[in-house]
Amino acid sequence: MVDFGDILSSVGDFGLFQKLLLLGLCMPSILLPMTFTNLLFIQSDPDRRCNTDWILKADPSLTPEEQANLTLPRETDGTFSRCEMFVPVDWDIDAIRDDGLNETTECQNGWVYDRSMYEATIVTDFDLVCSRSNLAEVAQTVFMAGLLTGTFIFGPVAESYGRQRATQIPVALFLIFTITAGLSPGLYTYMTSQFIVGAAIAGYRVNAPVLATEWIGVSRRSLASCLSQMCAAVGQCIMSGLVYVIRDWRLVQYAMAAPLVVVFIYIWYVIRDWRLVQFIPESARWLLAQGRRAESKALLLKVAAINGAPVPETLLAEVTEEPKKQTGGLKLLFTSPVLIKRFVIISFAWASLSLGYFCLSLNVGKLGLNIFVVQFLFGVTEIPAHLLCIWFLEVFGRKISLTSTLLTGGFFCLLTLAFPQDSAITITALATVGRFFMNWAGSVCMLYSQELFPTSLRQTAVALASIGYRIAGLLSPSLNLLALYHWAVPTSVFGSLAIISGTVAFLLPETRRTELPDSTDEPVGKRNITSVKNGTPDVSNLNSITSTKL
């Protein structure tokens, strides 16, 4: 039985079909990071005071300054309290001026917010301040919990029902609940919507790169992971500009939903010859592993036609031989010592880079510079990271790429501790570089995870390994809270973990320019044995190939 890599070479392993597929699957990645605009809005703790308009009944002509002087207590530094007010009284204005008010209480009628930076935020709409300020962290944690849940759900779904559906369904959920979040009348509706949006994002991010990778040949495999991440970086730059222009969080939700409608349509169907046809196909590699060879053959013929590659009849005969379904799953993953070792190491790498990435992202408003500038810098510096990642992966390999990025990222994060907190420019620069390498490591991890496990359990292994990424993201708001005890604690933790995981990653095997293993008894590191003549795959000897069966 021929190896799938040879089948793919014969129909074109990076032709027009793969380029269109990669474009279609990468474009939604521009929109996914825009969800983090909500985290920017949550970050805002605007200047505010209790609403004390009750005193205007006694004297409607009071100026705002006079109103504040009469109704608000002062803090020890002389500023007006942001969370307390004097208890309202039914006195005339002269009695209030002469006797003054002394008894204080929490704000009873809401707050008056400074709108100079944002017109409306999640904090101001739902009053997440003072005694309710912890709910802002809860909202962040709920979103992260959605990311974790989506990984749990859509990873196994892709293994059982295919990569295609596990990629399409999250897009539908993303669209519906992005709009729902914008319409939320209260905090709990908003948090529920954000939980589902987080699950949808995780489902798409864990499945779309795998679907693309399984259609792309050995020499261009890094493109699927790296271009997806690069599009996310572009989306992050757009996000900072979007929030800068639109200062109302609900309007931003609707602005995100508009392009999502286009993505929703083409990710399911596209109009061709006046009829609806599927635009994003199933993975032929997965279909073969499931024993569905007739469907796989039909897809391969379509791909060959799009790529303009003639397919030998001998190859079609090999593809349609008696089906043999490959099995794997959790039982095999956790009973193989080799697979367990790889799984633990790659999961630890995912978790370490995620903790650093999200801790830095969630602290974007606390680095001392303009929040929009820092967010834009975070995004724009990631673009060259992913372009370099493509080259670095193919020249130096996966293992060196992962270890070097984790070690370097952790080093720069720890280096921020050497400077005083008021060194805003220096700390921002170092944090940006650290995040640059953490994000680079994320691209490597996504590709590496796919190459370390066979087709029969690839999606399950990738999903479970990336759970470490999601759990770390879930813990990142809590880790940032430890800065209340000492500002250096969060950075010390995630910087040290990145260095440790980078060191441990040396134990992984190299998978550069090797074919994806299709069955559980194939060793990782199997070479692509298809020869090339004048730039064209040589399929003349496909019948004689005796590699491990599909």
C-alpha cells in the first residue's frame, strides 16, 4: 500500500488547491484575536465618582465641583473617594453647607464615569468597580475557561467526525455569540456568550491548522501553522486600531460580526456554476485512516483536477483497495511510553509559553505606555516572528526552533525584573521581545504536535496537548493577581517555566522533512520516499513501494 505522502505528491502537494485552502482557513484567524478587544475594555478602570445627583433636588444650580465637595468624602491623598459617598439626607442646601455630612456609605445610585478614553466599556456598562471589581477578573477567567472547554470538545469531535465539521461548527458559534455578547443586557449573559465564543475560538484554532497540514506536502508543511499565527498577529494590529476608532465595546462586537458573516458563508459553501458546493473539504488523509477510501479517492481526483496534475491509474487502484480503518485514541496514547513522553513534553511547552503570552497580554494596560500603542506593538512584532518561523523550521528543524524560542523568550521576560517599575519604555520593549518569542514558540508547538503523533490519534493528541495551553491561559489572570504581593512574582513564574520547558524540549525527536505518520506502528521521523524528477513527483514506482500501510 502506498504512503499518503506519495499519493499527495502525485495530485500536487502544494498546488492551487492547497493555496486556496490555506487562504480560506487562515483568513478567519485575522478575526479571532479581535475577541481580545473585550479584554482591553475590561482592563479599563476609568476615573469615576458616586452618582450623587440627589443633592440637586436641594439646589439644581450646584456646579460639579460643589456637588462633589458636599457629597463625597476624600481619601488620605486629598482626592475624592471613588467608591464611597455621604449618606443622602432630606435637608435644605443651607443646612448641608453649614453642618456638613459625615456618615458614609457605598455608592447607592451607580457611578459617574470619565468618558475621555472610552465611551462605553464592559466595566462601565456593568459597573465592575469597587466591591464588584473582582468580577472583571471573573469575566476574563470565564473566557479562558471557554477556550479550555472548546479544546476538550472539538479535539475528539474532529477525530470521530472529521476535521471539516470540527472547523465549520466553531465559525457558526463564533458568529452567533459575538452578536449575542454585543446585545447582552447584563453581565451573566455577556459571560455566557464569551464562554461559548472562547470555546469556538479554541475549536477553530486546534482544527483548522491540522486540516490544512494534512493536505500539504512535507516541504511546505510549516506554512499551515505559521501563516495562521501570522494572520492572528495582523488581526491584533487591526484590533488595536479598531478599538482606537470605536470606543464603544458593543459597537466593536458588531464590527467584528460583519466580516464573520462572510467567513461563515464560504467556510460552509461557495457558489460555483450557479449551485452551492463545499469550499473547505474534508481531510483525505483522515478519510483513508477511517477506511472511507471511495470518498478519499473522489476528493483526491478533485484536487488533482484543480492542481492540473494527472493521476496514474495504478495509484487509483492502490487508493481503492480493501479499506482498513486505523484506530488509536486515548488508550493507545497513554499506554505507549514513547507517546506519553512526547505528550508530556509538548504539553509542558504549550503551558509555559501560554502562561507568559497571556500574562503579558492581560497586563497590556499596566506597562506604563498608551494601551493602544502597546497592543499594536505586540501585534506588529509578531508578524516577522512567524515569517522567520517558516524559514527557521525548515533550515534548523523543529527541536532547535522550540528550545531556542522558549529559552530566549523566558530570558527576556526575566530580564524585565532587572529594571525599576517606572522604566516604562525599557520594560515594554523587553516584554514585547519576550512575547515575540513566546508567540514564535506557539507556532512551532502547533506544527510539532501534529508531526509527533499518527493520523489515528493526531487530532486527539494535539487537542489534549494544547489543553496545557488553555489551562495556563485560564490561570494567567490569577497569576497576575499575585503582583499584589510583589510585582515581580508573575514574571518570575512564567519566565522560569519557559526556560525549564525549553530545556526539556531537547528530549523530543526531530521531525523536519519527514512524512506524517499515518498509523500507530510507524516511527516518527520516517523519510518522504517519493523521488522527484525535474521538480515533478515521480510516481512511476508507486506499485513497488512497500512502506507501512495506510
